[in-house]
Amino acid sequence: MKTISKSGMMLALAGSLFLASCAGSYYVYNRPVEPLYERPAAPYAGAIWIDGDWAWQGGQYVYFRGHWASPRPGRVWMRGTWERGTRGYRWHRGYWR
């Protein structure tokens, strides 16, 4: 059985982290328009609304509607945002902070 050296493992880890950091960095020339829809009523008291999100599929950004979620103690939902750069627009997903 072959053994992998520490440097080989570190190189593999660094490569996977690099590739993971590249995921989701897709740019478009024109920022997509968020579709309008009616937010449903909260399913229970204290539910937190998570805004809709954009995901890269089939060479374009596709919109996924928002949803209700359980609150996370000590955390706040940060809404996703569009960032404009020299290459166009890029979506930054929402997250719990």
C-alpha cells in the first residue's frame, strides 16, 4: 500500500480549496431581474424569511424563491447581494452571520 507524504496531502488540500474558492464566481453582463411574487404567510410564530437566491445553472443565473426558516440563536440572516465589477455582475449568496 502506498503512503502519501505530508507535502502531497497539503498540495492536494490546497488544490481542492483553490477549486472550491472558484466555485460560484460566474459573471454576467446584465444583472438579472428578480421575479415578483407574493410572500406566503409565516408558517409559525418567530419564523425568519430567507430571501430568494440565485444559482448558476446551465450557463445562466436561475432564481429560487425565498422560504421561511427557523431562527438560529445568536445569528442573523444576511441577504444575498449583486456585486458589479470590471467583468460584469456576480452574485454573493446570503448566509447566517
